Amino acid sequence: MRQAVASSSRTISSIMRDAHRNPAQTLSFFALAPDQTVVEIWPGAGWYTEILAPLLREDGKLIAAHFDPEGGPDYFAKSRSDYERKLQSRANVYDRVEMATLNYDPEQPITAANSADRVVTFRNVHNWLADGMDETKVVFAKMYAVLKPGGMLGLVEHRARPGTSLEEMVKTGYVDEQLIVDLALEAGFELVSRSPVNQNPQDLADHPHGVWSLPPTLRGGTEDRARYMGIGESDRMTLLFVKPE
């Protein structure tokens, strides 16, 4: 794990965020090992892919379940295209990453059922909720289906104050932790553990632009920039679920 985090293929901008994202501790909490089949859900620009790809390249497998280029906003197609170009840029690191698609079609699985040891997703639940509760439930069902019995789901998300309304979650990007637990349980998962590794007690989740007020987005521009930089990245839950055997 330490070697993968220290990989020379990682960009400097990615490495600078390690202090906030704690990748080695997070992936260790998920009990992720180099001989596993791992599905990364909606990897975005590939921040975690830069670590997972070299970690799994020799003895495991990384499946990147990215946006559906044929569905959703134009951003989906562009983001996936940029990600695929990233994979092509370092063949000696990313050549064995397999591409898949995660969309809201319940009839289109991510990949073969009962085939993955781990599913991981980072700060994506608020995006699914913005598209609808039914869509979010489809995603949890798909993540459950792709895991082997005994396989685990590792999830990181911005944490809302307890009692935050669904409307406010969508608006701010902060999600109620109990809602995520309930969605996972409804899909069939069991909660294994919670980790404080990505918590940030300085973040009170009460910013004018929601989580995007904070770095790295800093949506407010220069307004209160120093204060938001002092807070750092968001307070995040880190949850581990298992698909019962």
C-alpha cells in the first residue's frame, strides 16, 4: 500500500491532497489487498486510480466503472474520455485497468455478478441523490450484485449534520450518514465498521456554497478563502459494508 501511494506515476497535485484524503489509511481500513478484484465506482479524474492501478496491476484487477458516455449530461462523456486518455498516458501503469459503466439502468450490471472482492466509491452518493432516490437505490443494488459473498463495499462521503433534509443534502453535497447506512442495509449489506480517518471536526458543514466552498473547489473565489483553506477539505464519513456469505 505504501509503495502504491508513493508511486512515481501519481501527479504532484494528487499527492498534495493526501493529507486530507488519507489514502493509505482509508484503503487499509477497507482491507484492500493487491491480489483482489476491485471495482472503483465513478472514479472521476482518477485520483484513487493512480493508487489502485499500480497496487492491483500484478496480482489483482482494477475495474473502473465510469460514467455512461451515452447517457447523462455532456460532462459525463467528457469526463470518461479524459479518464481513458489518462489510462493511455502511462501504459506501464494503467494498461490492465478494465473499463465498465455505472448507470441507473437496473438491467445493465456493472460487470459479472459475484465477481468482485471489493467495491470502492469516494464522494459520489450526493451525486446519485441529486438524480433521485430511486436512482440511488439502483446503484446500491448494483454494487451489491457485483460483489462476491463476503466481499465488501468501502464508501467515503461528505458528512451532513444529523437531521439534514434530503433537499439540503442535494443542495450542499453533504449527506446524512444514517441515510447511507439505511440505503446499504436495504440493498442487503451489513455494516462492518466506521472509521474516523477522514473526519474533519473543523468543518461544520454550514457554508454558503455547500461542500464546494471548501478546497479544492473554493467556489466562493477570494471571499473567505483563507478561512476555508484553514478548514481544509470536508468532514467525511468512511464506512465499510459486507455482502453476507
